[in-house]
Amino acid sequence: GTSARFAQTAALIGVLATAYVVLGRLAFSMSVQHGSITSVVFASEGVALGFVISFGARVVPGVLIGQTILSIWSGPSILGGFTIGLFNSAEALLGLYLFRRLRISPRLNRPRDAGLFIGMIFFVLQPLSATGGVAILYALGAISRSLPPELAAWWIRGIQAPLPSPDLIPAAWFAWWTGNSMGQLLVAPLLVIWLSRRPFRLDLRAGSIICALGIAAVAVLTLSNIHVHPLVLLALVYPVLVWIAIEHGARGVVVGNALIAPAVIWAGAKGQGLLAGHSIQDRVAFVSFFIGSACVLSLLLAGLFEERSQLLKELVHLAHTDDLTSLSNRRHFMKQAQQFMDDARTTAQPLSVLMVDIDYFKTINDDLGHAAGDDVIRAVAGYCGEHPGVALAARFGGEEFVLLLTGSALPEATACAEDIRSGLADTQFGDDAPVAVTVSVGVASHRSGESLDNLIGRADAALYEAKRDGRNRVSVAG
């Protein structure tokens, strides 16, 4: 009801605002500064975009509330925080509009979807966010020589130095754009994919274990004092992310990125671990390049692998399935039926085949048209394929079907055939002009040492006997 939806919306807004504040404070605590250089990864922007895309415009107040609280906690200007919150809310709404307008799948399972999402962040949302944010600070006088350093740290999200105006406006803009872009690349895809309401299934395959070990190895190398060039970390993490993309697609790589990035951010902020001894400029450049390249590469590759996998599944489906009835086609039936027959020989279980043919089908086509004929074929196929006891069904010809029954000897198969015949005879198909349909059925049960082709041939011969005897009847192979 309305009250339940209101309570749900209020809860989502509360969660969004809380996450925005907590991640914002964490970002400021992990920032480093040297003049106008910063390594902030502002994950709050990623939470805002991910929540708004996943739950709609109704949760946007959480962005405004979160940014305002963050401003009260981190600096004295409530007005500035509220204004920036309004701008960030508008940016999140724009992201929601573009996401829907561009028909980006929340699964990000195609290169197109991943590329559009990445481009939307880098070239639309964050340029606007950086331009608007810096313009608001400039209008409020926050970017000036007189601003104390401890306040500039909040206003410019990690640039902890007095900022002369307008000399360092480009640096402030770039810092804002970089920090927000990295935050959205890291967090927004994670939320969008995992909140798309797909069921979660714990996967303990060998490939999953290898992925987990790869992530752990990257984290250990990053946090250790092993003195190797940082590019070694990239050389290690790229194959790990490719493997995750192959094994788990976009859903896996966003988790992998989220698990790897904190260690890299910490090493860059504190100048420890793999990045110990490197200058602030080098650490900032590496952290930004690492997160940006890892997220972009892994999302695009995951989309490529998932799209390829889906195309292969569709090709296999087309190769195995009759496109009119969705039953197996003849070739796939023969392959599967041979496997059933081999199993039946091993277990000494009976196996039977029914050949079903629609009576006077040419008359239906001539009198009612081919569209009505197709409807009849689909209806009969569905009835036969879903009948209890039928293990495998296929369209064998124009209006002819073959059904495989496992565990059924000749008496049980004959009873099943009669049930199908009488059930179809008592059913009329079509809404506007109901059509009465009858079928003829041939039955054959597998004999010891008999081949599949011979079994089907005997059932087919019994079918023609049923048609010669007047149709709408069941005939059993002698």
C-alpha cells in the first residue's frame, strides 16, 4: 500500500544519506595533498548515482540530506553544502534520465552498456559536477587567498592549501572531476548490477577460488613492503580481472574492483606498501590510473564476454530448436534420443516412441490460412511436449511430431498415445474461429539391440497404418 511504499522510500533515503556521509568522511580521511594535488576517491557520488538509478527519483532527497550533513560535519558552510547538494541531486537525476534514455541495461552485460555508462560518467556527469561545484565555491568566495587551509580541505575535497583565485581553478576542477569519476566508476556499477534484483548464488567452482586468490594476492602485494615497480601490480591485476570477467561477468568484476581498490587507495594516501618512497605526485597518478583503467577495462571486457556467451547460447538454441514450436528440431532430437536409448540399455529400462501427425492439415491451411495453420501446429506441439511422461519432443516434419517416452513399455506408451489423441480431439483451438483438430498416432517400443532409426521407422509405419485406417486413432507397431 501507500504507507508501505512511503516507509520503504524513507528507509532508502536514510540509507543513502548515511552512506553518503560515511563514505564522504572516509574519502577526506584518505586524501593527500601537495599544493593542488589530491587523491580523493569520492565514493559518495557513486552511491548517489547507483541508488538513484536502482530505485528511481524518489530517493534523490538522500543525496541532498547526505551532502548537507557532510558539510556541517566537515566545514561551517551549511549554505555551500546545501547548494552543492542541490547540484549533486540534479546530476543524479540527469544520470537516471540518461541511463533510461540510452536504454542501458542494469546488468551492464554488453560492451555497449558498459561503454555508455562509463562515457556518461566521464564526459557528461562529472564535467558538469566539477564545473558546477567549483562555480558554486567561487561564487561563495571559497576559492580565494583568504580561505584558511582547514576549510579549503572540505571545499575542494582534499586540496588542503589556500587557493588563489583564479589561478588554481583548473586544478580544483580536475581534482573534483577525477575524485568523483573514480568514485562513480568504482561504486555505481557495483550497486546498479547487484540491486538489479537478480538472485545471488554462491559459486565455489575452481575458477571462483582462483579469482579470490588473485584478489588476495593483489591486496597482499599492495600492502607489503616488497620493493617492485607499481606497474608490476597492473601486470598482475589485469589478468586477474580478465579471469573474473570470464568466470563471472560484470557482476564479478565490480566486486573484484571494490575489493582491490581500498588497498591501492590506502597505499597511495599513506605512502606505504607498494607505493612507499614514491612522491605524492606519482602516488596520486598511479591511484587514479589504476582505478580508472581497472574499472574501464574490466567492465568492457565483462560486457564483451557476457554478450559473446549470450550469443553462443542463442546460436545453440537456434541450432537445437524448431523456431515455430520451440520443440527440439529433428537433428537435436536424434542426438538426445540416442543418449536416452544408451541409458535405457544400461539400466534395462523400457523406452518407447510416438509419432503424431495432425489429420487433414492441408484443409486447415487452405480453409483458414497459413497463420491459423501455424497456430494449430504450435498448440498441438505445446500439448504434446507438456504431456506427462514425455521425456523429449520434437517437430519431425511440417505437421508431424515425435515423442520419446522413458520408462514406458508398449502398454503404457499406448495408453499415453490414446490420452494425447483423445485430449486433442476434445479441444478446440483458436479464439475467433475455433478449430477442431484430430491426430493420428503411431506407437513403437524399443526392442533389444534395436537402433534408434529402426525404432522411429516402426513408429512411423504404425502412424501411416493409423492414417490408412481412417485417422484420429492410435496404431501400435507389430
